Amino acid sequence: MFFNWGGKGGSDHEGVVTKMKNGKAYVSAHNNNRLNQRLDTYVNSQRGTWANIHRVIPEWY
């Protein structure tokens, strides 16, 4: 998934959905304090932040 922090335009951070629980997505990023963090925590972290989620469907399985 690609984040736009604060609505500044363009993607400026990335994360990976690593867990789903009770219909909520959990995201992990590049350090331990962002392991399985709820998606809404990221989106609510700065006013105007949004996320684009791109589902990758590999052809090899």
C-alpha cells in the first residue's frame, strides 16, 4: 500500500498488509514499532493522510 502523508500529493511512504483481523487491515513498515499496526492508525496519524491499496496477485501459484 502507498501512503500520502498529510495530503501533500503523491505517494511518500509504503507498507505491506501483513494481517487481517475482524475485517481490519494491519500494516507493517520498515521498523519494529510499525509491525502489524492497524491501518486506521496510519491514516489518522496526520490530517489529510490517505492510502492506496494495490492487491498483487502473483501468477506463479
